[in-house]
Amino acid sequence: FFSSRRRHTRYIGDWSSDVCSSDLTFITQSASFNAIPNASYFITGNSVTVTLPPTPPNNTFVTVCNGTASITGCVIARYSTAYTIMGSATDLTVDTQYFSVTLVYRSQTADWILV
């Protein structure tokens, strides 16, 4: 990814803020849904289950953000038991206000990893 905007950092070699929020597109979801590969979601409802994509290619990502303090109980679910999240054969429950998580799929291990 290369941003067309100039860098917004003060330090040489600091790429942490190279991507501007205006470069990102989020899909707003208020109810449970099936995620599509390489998409970012903004969750606005309670007890939302995000089901990760089936048969994802290597390096597929899914980003899930909760920007509302009152939201609770977001579940990031594996599409099938053939997949893991961080090596665990369980779904990931996120019950934190203002969370943001990106998962990347590694086909070599059939594992979604948090980045």
C-alpha cells in the first residue's frame, strides 16, 4: 500500500502514522454478518458475531473496530473448525470498549493471527 499523501511523521524512519484515516474505508455493521476478505468493519451493535471468510487465500485480512463505548460482546468466529485463531480452536470474544483488531490468515497453518 502506498499513500498518495505526504508523510505525517516527525521522525525519519517512523512509518507508524503513514496511513491516514482518510485512506481507510470501513463497512458499518450493526448485526451479525459474514466478513469478506480484505475488508474493514465498524461495529455499531451489541452482541455482533463476525464470521471470518471461508477458504481465504494466504495473507487475507479482516479488520474489526468498535468505536462505541456501549457495545459489548463482539465475537469473531471461525468459519469452520478447520481454522484456528492464534492457534486456538475457539472463537475470539472481544468485550472491550473502543477496540480495533486486525486478523491475517496464514494458509500454511490454517491460522488467523492478530496483528
